[in-house]
Amino acid sequence: MYYQHFGLDRPPFKITPDTDFFFTGGNRGAVLEALLYAVTQGEGIVKVTGEVGSGKTMLCRMLQSRLPAEIEQVYLANPSVSPEEILRAIAFELGLSTPRETSRIELMHALHDHFVKRHAEGRQVVVFVEESQSMPVATLEEIRLLSNLETRHHKLLQIVLFGQPELDAMLARPEIRQLRERIAHSFALQPLAADDVSEYLTFRLRAAGYRGPDLFAPKLVRYIAAATGGLSRRVNLVADKALLAAFADNTHTVKLAHVQAAVRDSEFSAKSAPRGRRWVRSAVLLIAGAVLGVGAFWWLDPSKPSPAPTAATPPLPESPPPAELTPRTTTPTPPEAATPDPEGERATTPVSAADTAAARIAATDRQLQKMDRQGFTIQLALAADDPDELQRYLSHLGKFIETDEVFVYRTRIKETPHFGVAYGSFPTRKAARAALNNLPAAIRSDRPYVRSASGIRREVAQSP
């Protein structure tokens, strides 16, 4: 619903475990690598615990996708079954033909024969058990007996238990201490810290195609971290609803009120939400507003790289170094250099940097009035509110393109004034993309991207 509004090409905060959105921060990447080692080295039983919504299922999916092809995998999503049924479930997943009347002993023999055969072929078998805290004690004991199947040097079956913290309490019971002692590795997924939440939000948005400045300011991240307890599923829910609330308000700035409304609309909010001023819109009104409140929305082309960050928009983790707005030449541009006047003619007298900025802004205002509302342009850069820096950048651009086609406008990023610099007027996004691809390499290295003229009009209207 809000995806085009924020320049996204797919949902960034779905709670289903999509491995394209696996976040390696918060120690998740390290746990995944350790699990890969434990399984491929034949370490017997491995246990992973974490609170509801901490990312256990996502971790399991990633582990499954990363294991080599010679490892045969069995996935059990519902282990709340009897000991005999767990054996039948494993046999079924392995494709073994076992009639319903097959006894438990016969099932064990069939499984053992299959494991031996796979071992002779140089293959392994691993069983992933989700929600293992729901296993009856007798079924856990059956799992232990399965883990005993081995040759002189190798385990014939790997077992990975994923469960909530209650699993640890179960394993502490005296009657299943033999299973506990056979657990070779134990991992715990901790909630994300506030810094991790910030990186998590940024990562998910970028993975979904977002190419603009950070949507969640530090104070919003801190609020989300506190309200969600750092649990990734809760973070996804709140972030998704906050973006929907911003969309309903027809704004590209996510505000504290949007986040507070998102938290209140979540089932966990009564216990975990920090105090804040009330926002009276309900979730129903938010969705209705989002459906009906369609205005002039800006578009960030998801097929292009991120715009160059500025001092007010620090580079994101693992992103390329920010592009400099200063000319890539060692020869400084004299401040008295001639600059184009609002009508595109060369000025014959020196003008100040402030006059240059004002002239280009005035020319841009006139050009925006002429541009088709469905038109597009190429965003070249976002510069700090420094006329001298802007003048140097315009002089740099003048070495490669006609500056009469360069637009300068005022905008705000996280309440901080900036200059926006764009180039050209194009009737379609396809035409704008073609022009972008034909720009000189010195300009394309700054990672420009296509956006709509209506988006710039909106920013101009909202900036003082």
C-alpha cells in the first residue's frame, strides 16, 4: 500500500521468514556460522533458544538454505506428537514407505537402515525441530534415542532443536538429563539492542529497494527498541504500521506520533510501550486514510543505487563511501567565476554564492511550474545548506553538463535545511533513466537516481 510512496519495490517488514531479509547483526550472523559448523561437523544435538519473535524461524530457514546439497534435511514444524508419531513424521519426510501398522521397533530399524545407507553415500541427515518446547517429555526421550544412532566414528543423525526459553526449563528436569548431556552446542538469541534495531530497520528498508535518507530518526529508533523489547517480529510490526501511518498523513517523514500509534495498535503494546502523548487515530482510520489519501507522491527509482549521503545523512553500513560535493579537481574555482542568471544567460559581473543559490532556486521555481505534473527528473545530490559549497558543486557540474538544465531547490532532511540538486525534465521515467545512463561517468559516480517532478514540488512546498 505505501510501497510506491516510499520508493520500495517490495514489503520491507513482513513477518514471514524471507531469507533475503536475514539480518546478520545482533549476533545472528555469528550464530548462523556456528550452526553451520556444528551441523556439517556431525556434532549430534544442537539447541537454539530465543523469545517468541526473536528470529528463530528465520535463522532455521537460513541454516537450511546454506547447508551443502549432500545433507538431507527433515523439517518438523509441529513436534507436539507422541514418540511413535515423531518417528512416523521423520520417516514420512525422508520418503520411507512405512505402513500405518508398522511398529515402533520396525520404524526404528527402517530409519537406522536409511541413515546407514546415506552415510555410505557420504551424505548426512539432519532433523530441524521447531517449537521443541512443546514436545512431550516422552517424545524428547525418543529424540535422544535417535541421536544414539552412530557408527564407530560418526553420528548418523544430526538434530537441531529450536525452542522458546521454556525448553531450557524442560531440559533441566532430572528425568531427561540424558538428553541434556548429549547437547553438543547451545545458542541463545538475545533481543536486539537499540543500535542493532537502527541497523535492522535500515537493512530491511534497503533490502526492499529504499534509496532515500533514513526514515526513522534516532529518537524513533530508541522508542521502537524500548516498545518492542528488541524482538525482531515486533519491530517489523511497528515499523510497518508506522510507515502506513505516515502514508495516511501524506508525508514522507515518520514522526513519533506515527510510531506511538503503531505501538498502541499492536497486541504487545499494553505491556511494553513507553509512555508518550496519545495519537487519536485508530488503525482502521489509518488504513482508510492510506487508501483514500492519495496525493502527489515522490518516487525513488529502486533500480538505482543510493543517493550520495551528506553530513546530515551519514553513510549506511556497508554502503560505498559518500560522494563529495566538491569538484574532483585540484584547481579551486574562483568565487568570482561567472554563473548563469535565472534566464540562462552568462552573468558578466561577479556574483556571490548566496546570489547564485537564489538565482538557481528562482529559475527552478519557474521551471517546475512549466514541467508536466507526471514528468520526471534526475536527482544529482543533496547538499548541506551552504551556498559556497553549492556554488562549487555547480561549477563542477558545469564542466560536464549544461547548468541551465540543473535545478536547485530547498528541502529538509530530519528538520535540517538542505539544497537539492536535480537535472533535466523528462516526460517518462524511461526517458529519465536513459538520460541518467548517458550522463558522464564523473556525475554517475555520485549515484544519481530518477524521481518525479511532483515529489520535488511537494518538498519545495513543505520547506520554509
